[in-house]
Amino acid sequence: MNIIIVGGGDTGLALANILAEREEVTVIEKDPDLAEDIANKTPAMVIEGDGTERSILKEAEIEEWEAQTVTYTKTGAAALYGGAGNQASGLDCYCGMDAKIIEEIAQASTDLSIEEANEIVLKLTDRYNDSVKKGDTPDGKKFKECYNVNEKKPTKEYIELWKDKKEELRNMGLDL
């Protein structure tokens, strides 16, 4: 499991060190000096940045939805998430295509065994964690860059991104 701690003050640092003994831990700290200091005091991965800026991980977020959807579908943990999953703090980051992605993954996940679902989730989280560790998570785009409001449909770029991601999921064993 990858645990994210936003804010690396005394409490965040102590928590990171305790949890890092048994879990993958990432600390997000916006103060550059404090982020560097934390990196020297914990085995956790440290990312310098604003933990409230969801657009930083927008493309990687699709991978997060993939893993969450498979997990949530197989465990019945949640019937609805997405834009509301972060208390709707990313209102300019969600569009109708997100619900389509979630629905397609949920449908494909229903026939998986727990073992198959775990295998896919582990592959997705490994890929997601590798992207974060390498620092190659793109800035992402705002709603109007992903969705053509006048035509009421997602942009071609967003549709193509999902097609690529679906192929990756098929290669992992998800029947999309």
C-alpha cells in the first residue's frame, strides 16, 4: 500500500517514519527547504509540491482510478467516487469521460477473481509509484482542455489517452 502524507512538519515526519517500516510512504511538502530536510530524515519518498494541486498527477490519476475501480468493484467498497473522492476539491479536473472510464473498468472487473484483481492492482500501483518516483508525472489539464463543452463530448486527445490505457489494461488481464 502506498500512503501519502501531505505536509512534512514534525507530525508528518514522525508518521512517515512509523509507517515506512511496513508500507510505501510518500510525503508531499511544498516548502523546498523542509522537503530536503525531510528527505534526509526518512526512508519515505519525498515530493516537493503543493499536496492540494491535483493537476500535478492528472495522467497518473487515470492509473489511480484504474486500480481503485478494480479494487472497489471486487470489494464493494464504494459505489460512487471520482470527482467526489477528494471532496470535490478538483472540480476543474473532472469531466463526463471520467465516469465512462470508471464504468468500463467496473464492468470489466466484475468477473475477476480476488487473485486476478489483486494482480492487476499490484501492476497498476507499481507503475504509478514508478512514475511518481521518477518525477515524470505530467501537469495534467483543466476541464475545458479535456472536454469540449459546446459539443458535450471529450476531446480527441482524451479519448486517445483512454484507448491507450484500455490496451494496457487488456495486456494486464482486464477484459475491456
